[in-house]
Amino acid sequence: MSFPIPSRRNRDTVDVERDERKRRKSPGSFFYSQGRGQVLAASYFTDERLAKSARGGIALKHRHRIHLALFGQLMASFEYFLKDFVAKAVDATTLLDEKIKKEKWLEINVDRVLANRSGMATIGSTLVHSTLGWHSPAQVNARYCSLFNRNAFSAREVETLEKLWVLRHSVAHNAGMIIHYDATRIGDELLADHAADIDAAFITETFNFLSPIAKTICEECGGNLLRQQFLPLHERGPDYIADISVYARLKPIFEYVESRSQELSRTDQRSYRADFAQFSSP
């Protein structure tokens, strides 16, 4: 009898490879894919999928644990997006170099350099990914405003985002229990000493709140980079051969693919000419 060797190619393999292509090139598209996947996972474990005899307290308890983990992962995916957008922008072009040199929150230290001994990490990821402060909307807004000339979050988004980060802290560090300090930060002391009751609907609502923010960052901050790249070239006109190297790195940063199964758009001469016409116009 032959040993049953599983196929190296299956639907999950294709999804993982597609996500990895997005991770390498398009921070926004990768966040959408990850976040949407977490929403689908949270919605998967419904009573309809369980035998009636298995829908009691044990199932509810385990489902609650799964939802806590998925919420934590969703917020982690958003944090990664905020950092990786900056990292990819640094790697894509020299446009931010002078600004980056002046940023006090970015430091080069021996540990970071030694950690990159393998040479796998890029300059952008080495500079950005180990930094702190990404759970503070005020700090993130200051960083994005300095680098991209716009805030990452609007004033009306900040209050909700601050509460989500506090809740994420409770899930990640306090086993889902809301301590008195965190309840005070949320603005409702009655929540103290209660376990966060996170369900599939709340995870979906959270993603639906975060996704438009990520999309706007990609389109406006990424568009800002494309404009900085192409505007000085307006008089010269399009030159695909000369510009393709930088353009091929900038285009995916600007893109936000709202589909887990859809690939990134093609970066070719046709897309280049369309973007040059749009972003080089005075």
C-alpha cells in the first residue's frame, strides 16, 4: 500500500501564495486580504455548523476564545499595515529621504543592524517595523503628516480607534479582561472586571471601520507619492523605460484591492501612461 502523500498544490496553497505577493508589494491589499479572512473565520463557526446537541455552553465558550484571538489578529494586521506602508514607501523611492533623516522616532541602532545579518530585511523594514507608538493615533497622525502631508486618521475616527486599541490591549495582555485602568481609558468604568464579549458581528464591524481608513491612506498618501514622482516630469512627458523601475514599486503602494481572490493589477506601459497623465498634471 502506498503512503498517502498530500498534494503540494491545493486551494490554501494558492491563497497563501497570492497573499504573499500582496504582502511583498501592496500593504493595503495585504491588509484587506488578511482582515477579510479574519472576518470570514469569525463568521464560520455558527450554530448551523454544529449538531444541535453541541450548541451549548462549551461551544459558546470556545467560540468566544476564537473570536478574541481573531480580533487581536485583526488589530495586529492593521498595525502591520500602518508600519509597512511607511516601510514600502521608503524602499520604493528617494522622495522621502530628506524627511526620513529628520524623523526623531526613527533610529538606527546596533541591534537592528545585527538582526539583519541575513540580508533579508529591506532598508524600510529595518527602519520602521521595530518602532513603537503605532497604537497612538496622535503619534501616527504626526508621522504620516510629516511624511505624506496628511493625517492617517480624521478627527472623527480617532476616538473609535483609541477605544479599539485599548480593547486590543485587554485581549493581548489581560486575557480579554478589562481592567479598571483600561475601562477608564475607554470612558466607561462599569466595564471594569468584565470579559470583553467579542463576537463575529463586532469583528465585522471593526473591519468595516478599519478598511476605509486603510483604503484612504493608500489612495491619498500613495497618490501623493506618485504625484511627487511624476509632477516634475510633466514637461519632459512620459518615458516608460526611464520611469518603470520606481513606478513598479510605487504603483502597488497606491493600490487597494478589495478582494481576497483578486490579484494585484498589472503594472505595464498602459497603466503607467494612465497614471502619468493623472499625477503629472499641474
